[in-house]
Amino acid sequence: MSTPIAHESTRRRLTATQADTVARLTTAAVELISEDGFEALTVRLVAKRAGVAPATAYTYFSSKNHLVAEAFWRRLAESVDAPNPKQKRTNRVVSVLRQVSLLVAGETEFAHAVTVALLGSDPDVEHLRIKIGVLIRQKLAQALNPADPEDIDGLLVESLEMLYSGALMTAGMGYVTYEHIADRLAQSATLLLENA
């Protein structure tokens, strides 16, 4: 039986009440980032916006980087659909990559915050980076071979992972928009898959 994402946490399994608190905190963080930017964000301000005590917020999140990484992880886990097995392989892979690359499109401040947070050295962020990478790898494996995601070309998956991580870093640094990078990522993945 799978665990709903709302009840998962970097630090422990959550009760329904705790899951609601974490959801309020992550929502408040995204709102504050869009209003005032990542630099102005503090866990205390997020706690105040979410209507919880700062000490409570710190029981769930060790830092603002951890909080932002969790908000992104939750969005990713809830938003990236399973690939449609009826589509052609290239279309399935491109669909996954588009969904991942557009998660923060149009949210300049949140996109910046996610880039900074995910590059942090906080152990809780490191744990989330691994979860994010594993989830995207699983989605790509399903897209490459829906019948047996375990039976895939490892080098091809790694190439796609490097492709999207480099693309997202480029967009995260503000060189291009996420919409533009999604298009370029689709073109690059198509070229890679057609020559694989």
C-alpha cells in the first residue's frame, strides 16, 4: 500500500493533523516567497503566516532551504503524471520532462528559491534531492518501458537525467524561461531517443 504524499515527511511519517500543518507551512512558504522573495523568507515568518508556533515549524523543517525543498518535492510528487503507455516512447519521455520542467514556470521567485534550496548542504535537503531524483528516474523508466520499468537502458536514463538537470539549472539561473527550456528539452530528448 502506498503512502499518500501528504502524510510523508523528510523526518517521519505524519498523522493527518501533522500533514495538515506541513501543508499549511509549505503553502505559506510559497506565498511569502512570491510576495517578498526567498532572501526575506524565514521559518518564523512562514509559521506566522500558517498560524502555527515557530517551535512547531522547526519540528518539521530544519531551515528555510528544507522548507522550500519540501514544497517543491510535494508539488513534483503530486503533479507529474504516470506516462501514458498508449503513446509512443518519445512522446512519453517528452511528456515527463515537460511536466518536470514546467513545475515552477511563471513563478520566478519560487523557481529561484527552489534552485538555491536544492543546492544547499542541509542533510534534510540532501535527502529530498535524492527523493526527487529517484521519482524523476522512476517516471523516466516508466516512460521508456511501461511494461517493465526495471528493464531499461541505464545509460539512456542517465543521459536523460543529465539533460533535464542541466536544462533546469540553466532555467533556474535565469538564462531562459522554463517555458523555453521545456521546448528545448523536448527537442533534445527527441534527438537523443531517435538516435539511441
